[in-house]
Amino acid sequence: MRPLICPFPNLPPIVGYAKTASIRSTHINEYDPKKAREQRIAYYEYVASQPVPGIMCIQDLDGHDTGFGAFWGEVMSAVHKGLGLLGVVTDGSIRDIVQWAPGFQALCGSIMPSHAHVHLADFGRQIRVAGMAVKSGDLVHADRHGAVTIPTNLAAKIPAACDLLTRKEAAILDMARAPGFDIEKLKIALAKQDEIH
């Protein structure tokens, strides 16, 4: 996995179903304008389809680690937010940070000034974003730290796992943050942590 940039780190985490696509930007679209528009409309229909809420996951196929041209900017963030998506995770680039749709989360390979020759290559298929394999419909969690896919058969177990982790960490954090913390108190905290199930 490669790290991604989060230009809006103060936005809350998002969880939704993956909508997948791939893009290219180093050469002109091979489709004629009519075919390109038909593809774009089919793409938007896919974006707006169930399940919801969605998170757009886009792989840049051109092999640039940070994205040569930006598919994402003011217009695309507004359109996708308007169609009900929560954000985008892409190893490509984005632009128009100041004009970006408010509240629409983004993780990206870079921030670039131009869209170059960016166009859709495909959508609805399995992709890789910064090394993360994503299939259409996968459950995705994304925040300022990055993104992960969550197996849907494990999703219902996550609240209990988070509660257990929080309680185990509290045994150490409470003691570590108290006055007089030392190695002996750490040993006691570790023993208490082992008893939490």
C-alpha cells in the first residue's frame, strides 16, 4: 500500500459501498465524443445506483504514482456529492481544493493543477487503489489516515471488536496518563489488559 494525501483532514470518517472506476490522462480518449458521452452517462447511472451510500474508488492506470491529470475537481466533487456519494479514494490526482464540494471527503495520490487528457477507462470492475484491491460493492472505510476495505461478512462484528480494543487500550492509557507512571505500573497495566475479554 502507498500512502494517500487527505486534503480535508478535519472531515469525519466515511463508510460506504465502493463504486469503482479506472482513468487515464496521458493521452486523448480513443472514443469519439458521442461514445464518450454515452460512457459518461452510463458511469453516472452506475454511481447513482444501489447500494448506498457510496464511496468512489478510482485507479489511475497511467502508472504515475501521484496522478498525471486530475479527474476530480470542483465539478466532479459536486456531481458525485449530489448523486449521494460520501467521498473519493484515488491514487490519481485532484484539483480545485478551494472550490471542492463541502463535506465531500478525498484521499488522493496528489494535488495537481490540470486535468490533462483525463477520461474514464472503465467502471464497475475490480481495481487497485494505491495497492488496495477494491471490488464494486465492497464496504470501504476512509478517513485522514487512509482507506481499507471491510469484508461484509465481518462488518457486524466491528462494533464489538472496537469496544474490546477501546477497553484494552484504556487499561494502559489511564495508567500511562496518571502522575507517577513508571515501568512497574506499566507491568500492572499490561496484566490488567490481559484480563479484559
